Amino acid sequence: MKQDMIAVLDLGSTKNTELARAIRSLGVYSEIYPHDITVNELKKTGNLKGIILYGGENRMVDGVPVEVCPELYDMDCPMMSIDHPTSKCVQQMDTAPDEDGLKKFVFDVCHAEANWNMKNFIEDQVELVRRQVGDKKVLLALSGGVDSSVVAALLIKAIGKQLVCVHVNHGLMRKGESESVIEVFKNQMDANLIYVDAEERFLGKLAGVADPERKRKIIGAEFIRVFEEEARKLEGIDFLAQGTIYPDIIESGTKTAKMVKSHHNVGGLPEDLKFSLVEPLYYLFKDEVRACGLELGLPKEMVYRQPFPGPGLGVRCLGAITKERLEAVRESDAILREEFAAAGLDKKVWQYFTAVPDFKSVGVRDHARCFEYPVIIRAVNTVDAMSATIEQIDWPVLMKITDRIMKEVPNVNRVCYDLSPKPTATIEWE
Ligand code: XMP
């Protein structure tokens, strides 16, 4: 390991993540560990330079009071305790330190070096992955989302053709998305990429299904089935790579995170398909994942891609999916993305997309009555997707998008703008 490290021990504070991020923003690597980590386990973590005990008011985890292993206080390692008097600590703070306080502890007390950067991280991971995998093969479901794309790029660098990527096109991708996965990974990075065109299969399963939850379940289950079929065709795969990132882990608590990691039957794959996991982004926050992707040479559009639900356009083609309306969603979404990019809104708005309901309205086209679908535009801002506000789009931009959708998208005669914040509405319509 090249990076020095400050360990934050989780004594129940909700602000552990913020603290770890603040330390990383000083250029020093930081990780969160469960409160009962032992001295030996801590020593194994690499270049440990300091420990912060952060327990909030009561030092409670799940309502139970917690303490750290007493031997920790005898370690030859600077320690800071926040919110809780501990006589043996080098430094005692009543509240979380500000940037200056944190700098003093990290640099003056712990003598940590600011050597946390993406180049070092990638070098470390390349080495770790090579050591873990040896000459074995690794399988990766490459959706084209940010996390799986960055995992792919990193593993291609580490093990080249020993990585087998499977891209399942369920027919619910955005316009040009599968093509760009093939272009970037197969053509430019020379990846071992298996492309599975499963559009007909998914649409067949979804035919006539209008209930949103059933649609989601069918898409999820079918995805695993297709991936599993591909995995069974391949020989000699021992590892499964996953785009698990740090927030996935710490949101479920550092204690449960340990359990999640040792659990190897992943993503609903059947018991008899046993893989060990390769998770090179395990310790990265989302913005670090993006920085890692850029450092690895992935295109900006891929790295800064907006969030896209697993069930894809399937939850935006409302009710029972038909090809006709799915195309209307895909084409209108492409126009929306083009015009948002032209207006600079792609960098400003968190998520934007179109949805097409399963009813028609009356209109006029070429002096004759027409009976066609509406397109709904949605553009929202949020920090954590738990609540969201509506972006106030400039009128001329909306008019231009409306005009283009009505002219260019078949079977559409009306465009609406969704003004509903979350709550009460969710971001997606289904
Ligand atoms: P809602 O509609 O619940 O969406 O307000 C919140 C955020 O989550 C995304 N979303 C999903 N992401 N798989 C995902 O990976 C899913 O099944 C899924 N459903 C919703 C949604 O796009 C929004 O960003």
C-alpha cells in the first residue's frame, strides 16, 4: 500500500462518513472500521498513522452502548477522541474538528503524508487484483453504468483478457448506450466482451404486464437468468467482479458491511455458481469513482453519466410495454439529452428523462385529427435521491425540446412538464 491511513472507528456517530471524506479531501486516505476492531486487525490495514474515535453523544450502535478494545489505547499510534472523554487519548475534542483542527491532527500529530491520489490508488489496486486473481478468470456484468464501467477499465488494466465482460442489452437501454459500451470497451480498450442481445426475450416476458412492481421483478429476475446462462457457458471462471462502492457498504453499517463482504452468493445468482468477489472500488466514494474512471481514460460522458435505474426505460414506458411506446421514450429521451447538453443543463441538473404513459390524447396533424401519446419531461435535483426538487428550465429550452419531440418522435402529439417534487411524487413514474 502506498497510502498513509487514518482510521475512523465507528462508535455510532452519523457523521463518520463526513469525517472520512474530510480527511480524504486533505489528500490522506481514511477508512471507517467497526468499533470492536482488534489491534491485530488494525495493524494489518497498512500504513496506519492515526486513529479517530467518533461516537456522537452516547457511543451507541443500534441502541447498545459500545466501547473500543482496551488494547487499542496502548497502541503506538496517535489517537483523537471526539465527544467522549478518554484520558489516554493524545487529543481530546468536544465537537468534530474544523479543517484546521483536522489538518493539525493528521499532519502535525500523526505525520501522515498527503499521498492519497488516484494514480496511487490505481497502482495499488492493480497490484492487489493481480495478487488476488493470479492467472484465473474474472467475470463482470458490464451495464455501462459508472461503477461497472470503472471496474471494467481498472480490471482491463490489471489483468487484460483474463477479464470477461458480459453486456446484456435488455432492450430497455437508452439510445446509443449499448453501442457506446461496445465502442469504448471492445474497440478502444480491446476487452474480452460478450454482447448479449436479449431485447426480444425481455419484451416477450414483459408483454401485457402493466403492474410496476411486477415489471421490475421480471426485469431483475430475467437479467440474472441471462447472466447466469452466459456464466455457465464459460469455462474456468473463479471470480466475479462487482462495482460495489463505499457508500453501499457504510450505509448498511460497518458491522453489517463485514457480513455482506463475506457473503459470496451475489446478486441472486444460484448457490451452485460459486465465485469469489473482486471489488476494486470497495473503498471509493462516488466522486472518487469518477476521478478513477477519468484517470483510467474513460470518456467524460460515461464517467459523468446521470443515474439510470436498473430496469431502464422499462419504468418510463408506463404500464404494459409496447415497442411503439418504448421507441417514443427512447427517441424523446435522446432529444432531451441533446438539448440539455446544448443548453449546458447536463452539468447542472441531477437527473432528467422522459416518460410515455399508456393512453392517447386527441390532436391535429396536417389538418387532420390525430390520436397519439403524450411525452412527459422530468428534470430534478437532489442530493441523496430521498427527496427532490424540480429544475426551473428556461422557457425557450422547453419550447425547443417540445417542438423537436413533436416533429421527430412518431406517435407523439403532446408534451408535458412534470412539476411534482419528491415527495409526494417519486423521481421515476413507476
Ligand atoms: P425514485 O423513483 O424512487 O428514484 O424516487 C430514486 C432514484 O433511484 C433511481 N432508481 C433506481 N436505480 N435501480 C437503480 O439502480 C432501480 O431499480 C431504480 N429505481 C429507481 C431513480 O432513477 C432515481 O435516481
